[in-house]
Amino acid sequence: MATTQNAMLASLQAKIPQLTSVPSLSTCSISFNLVREIMRKEFFDALDKLKGEKTLVLDTKLTSIISVLVEYQKLQDFAKQIIRLAPSPPMPKVNCVVFILRPKVSNLQLAIQIINSWDPKHKYMFLFVPRRTIICERVLEEEGFKIASSSNPLGGRNILVDDCPIDITAFDDDVLSLELELGFKECYLEGDKTSIFQLAQALMKIQQLLGIIPIIKGKGECAKNLFDLLKRMRREVNDSYFAPTSQIESLFLIDRAVDMITPMCTQFTFEGLIDEVFGITTSCVSLPAEMIHDMSLPENQKKFKEGQMIKKVLNSNDPVFAELRFYHISAIGPALNRKAKEIDQFYKRRHEAKTVKELNEFVKQLPNIQLEHTQLRALINIAEQIQQQIRDTNFHKRISNEQALLSGQDSEDIFDYIMNCIFQEQPFLKLLRIIILFSLVNNGINTKQFDIIRNEVVQTYGYDKLVILNTLQRLQLLKRQDAKPYYEFIKKALRLNIEERDMFSPADIGYVHTVYAPISIRIMQQAFAPGGLQSIEELKLLPGPAFEETQSLSEEAEEGLKQKVPVTLVVFIGGCTYSEIAAVRWLQRLEERRKFVIVTTKLINGDSFLNSLSELPLQPVPQVAINQPNQSSNQPQTQPQPQPQLAQPLAKISVTPTGKSQSQPRGAPTGFRQRQ
């Protein structure tokens, strides 16, 4: 029998499935795959308007949208060459060149420089995502370009210009994004409401294909602007424009400006901390090859070099990550151990197979288990790197003071901590986040402390930081205290602070930040609770109006909705964090009587949000230092004080195909406690 087993395993070489950043949408609560297929068709139809083999020149800001819409292999099959929009790109291999750009003047000017350096005989087409603007057309006209026609044949300065209506794409089975990086800045600093218009068009497209959404609720100024725009757009079309049946029961609109506290807080879910430490882009994270693959294997040594950065997909296509992503970091070690044991038990079944039929069953499941095995190895390495980060003394101090702020403790201690961070030249973005949190929670900083902080930041980090400080003041994220704080009233009314801190079986959404429940999600909970948004008077203390309205449906559509589990589309205008996504998912697991799908203008964290407000990056993208603990400051160190202990010990797990699993616990602290 053993010989038969070995022969079968040798002949049936199981091929491990390859993960893709394009989500399967197999568990999506709505038929968004229909919306995605139409956008794919529109995308390729737009490309087909320029006949012949093509070179595609992609705006780097659009690679995220396109990569989750179309698999890269399919794009390669369609185009002869794909290059990124950058100074001095490689020469095109074919005569037809398509530029796919956001309608930004800077992008267009760079594209024109490239065209001027290439062969004038090439044929060019500009595709603007999601649509062209008058400014872009004027720039092209001033540079001597003309729209190709029968009197102006295509070629040279005669070009094709068209829209590429890709406005919203699925980043996961329950997360849709427009990825408008500057949406918040444009709305609140520049008075440009283009992102709201694009979001309205995306929601109209969803209603066209999936039916009218009868219940609309929301909070915030931009949310109200979006709501008014949706009403106007509906009046401009007939009811026949929409699908006859409705899949979505309600729409909840929340303006990022209503809750600026949440993005400034440190996220404590596994996925949230991956974003904080490594940075997640397009449902992927870039990691060194040795963190993902076993570099001791010869086949991996041929494929990858030591230290080579490769992308790891983080979405529901990865079954292991889909199960663990919402865990609090305290619970991730035991969860990884449990998963390792499950894989270990599967491999042992190979020796228990007594018949050819049993062995066949084992071989059929083997590719998926090998995929889980590979993904588990990568997630263990990621978790170990995160553990190194959160064991750092500076991290503990930051979280201690952050939790103290959110719990309403003495602000003098927080001011002293901020000053120490400045003197030690702590990372600028982390410093800004705690200063903004200090200002938001206290409704401003008293004038003396405000002036001291501002002067010390400029003296320590440079006069160029005045630009971002002034920007934060314009947005009222950083201001002098001119009225009594209202956070205490909001905290009590919405139950923002949680007392029970069981991070293994959390009883409240507050686990995503350990001690604090996101204001945005609490408002959403209240919107669908008895009494609605009008029942809590304290909500008026937050910026922007609250509103609720019902749209009429046909009898057929109303009857269809009654027979389904209600689905709510939760729309974040200005950005959404992974902690908020985890909180929504937790609510869905707790309340099985309602399902949620999240729509956002951008997936953000505190660092990426602040960078989007600045003309130049305030801090480089995080780099991974393998097995290197965080270096402490060069300043003389005093004896460290007891700090909140942030994580359960993470076991060092290794799983081998032979079924051997080892667990070696590390000596790390457990549990949480209040700052002393």
C-alpha cells in the first residue's frame, strides 16, 4: 500500500493555486460581479477604439484600481507592452500608444513630455479615468494637439481622447473603493467637490444595475451634499433606468470630517496593524521573499533573490488571512497555532489512508492545504515582525498616552509626553497623530501649550513643516482651544470607551482599538436602532447635519426586499480605516439579521491620510527590517516605567509537509492594563 501511495503522490504533483488581487466576490452580499463585468467591458471597449497592437502607459495612481479589476495576465495578453508613467520611460515596441491617466494636469504634462521625446509617427490615445475634464482638453489644445477626425487623420499631434468610466472597484468581497487619494483634501481645502460627484455616479451605477435603495441615512456636510446630488440625479432619469428589483435595503453615508479621531488612533486588528507597519496597497503588501517563501528550497532560490521585495495578496482569496484578519493582535498567536495544528492533522491523514479511494480524496484536497500552508508561513512571519514593533518601548509609551487621552485622563501628562517625543525626534507622522488626537479630544489646545508645541515642532523638524501645520489648522484638526471640550459628552452618549477587554472573544466593536469604539460605526449603529439618529441630542455636537429619507419603490421591489436579509451599503466619504472595516464585519457576525457592504473613496490609515494633505511625503513608506528590533533613540535613556502590555506571546511555528508542527512560546507579556 505504501508503494501505491508514493507512486500516486509522485505522479499527481499537486499544483498550489495562485492567489490574485482580483477578489472572487463569492461571498459578496450583492451582485457586484455584474457591475464589475460591465466596467471590464467598458474598459476593453475603450482600449479597442485605437486599432492595432498597443503599448499601455499607466498612471501609477491607477495601477491599484486596474489591478483589482483585471488580472494582470489578461492585460498582458491584450497589450504588447505595459509601462508606467514616469520620466524617461522605455520606448514603445509598437506604433499605437494608449495613455491611461487620472485627469490631473501634472499627469498630462508628463505624458506630453514623453510624447515629445518619442517618434512623431506614433498614434496616441488618452483615456481619462473616470472621465476627461475641460482643463485637460485645454492643456492638450495649448500644446498643439488636435482630436483626430476625417479631416485630421490619427497620427502625430492628432490624437484620440476618450473617457474610461472605471469609478468603483471591489478590493474585497465586502469592500468597494474609488481610491481617490486626494478626495478629502480637494473637498475640504480646495473646495473641489469632484470626488463627491464621482461617488454619486458610482452609486447611481450600482442602483441602475441592482435596483433603487429605498432608505438613505447619513451624517455630515459632504454626506448631505452627496445625498442631495443623488436625489437630483434620480429626478433626471425615469424609473425604467433602474433595475426592477432591489438588492440593497439601505444606504448609510458618513462624512470623514464627522469622525477624525478614529484615523488618528492606532489600529489593533491583525489587518489594521499590517497596514500600520507595512502599508497595504491594492489588497497587497510588499515583503522580502524570505518572509513569504521557504528560501531553503532550491526551487525558491531559483525564483527569488534574498531580500527581493514581492507582493503578498491580502484579501478573501487567501482562506487563512480571511479567517484571521479581524482578530485582535493579542489573539493572533493562539489562532495561528490552532491553524498550524489543523494543517498538521491533515498531513497525518496521508499515513492513515488505507484504500486508493481514501488516497484520492487526500490528493484532491492537497493543493488547497498546500496553499494554506504557504500563506500560514507568510502570516506567521508578518505577525512576528509586528510583535517586534509593538514590544518597542516607544510604541508602548505612545499607546499608553493614546489610551489615556481616549479615556479622558489628565491632559498635562499628555502634553509632557508630546514634548518628550519632540525632544527625542520621534517619527514625525506618529507625533502629528498624537498632537491631533490631543487637539480633537480637548476641542483644541490651550494657547500657551499650542504655541510651545508649534514652535518646538518647527525648530526640531524644520521650517518646511509649517506648511502641514497650517493645513491642519485650516482643517481645524489642530487649533487653539476656544470652547469647552465636548468629547466627554459624545463618549458617554455613544459608549465609546469599553470596560470589558476580552480580546479573544470581544463583546463590542471597541476591541479594534482596544479601549475605543470608532465614532463613525457607533453613529451607524444608532442610525438603525430604535429612534434613529434624532434620538441622541449629543450628535449635534459633531459637525454636519444628520438626515434620513425614504425613496419610493414599486410593489414588486418592496416585496422582493422583504423576502431577503437586509443589506446596508455603508459609504465613507473621505476615507475608511481597516479598523472601521473590522468593526462593521464584527457587527455582521454578531447580528446575522443584517449584512453590510462598505464603499469608500479611499482606504486609509493615519499616516497615509496625513501624507495626502501634504504636497510632499511627510515620511517614507515603511520598510521591513527582517529580524531587526527597533532601534531606540540616541538620547540617554532613563529606566523605563511600566507600560501597557499589548500582546499575547506569539508562538514561533513551523509547519512542514511531513506533518511536523512545532510551537516554541516566547516570553512576552499578556493582557492589557491601564496606564499607571
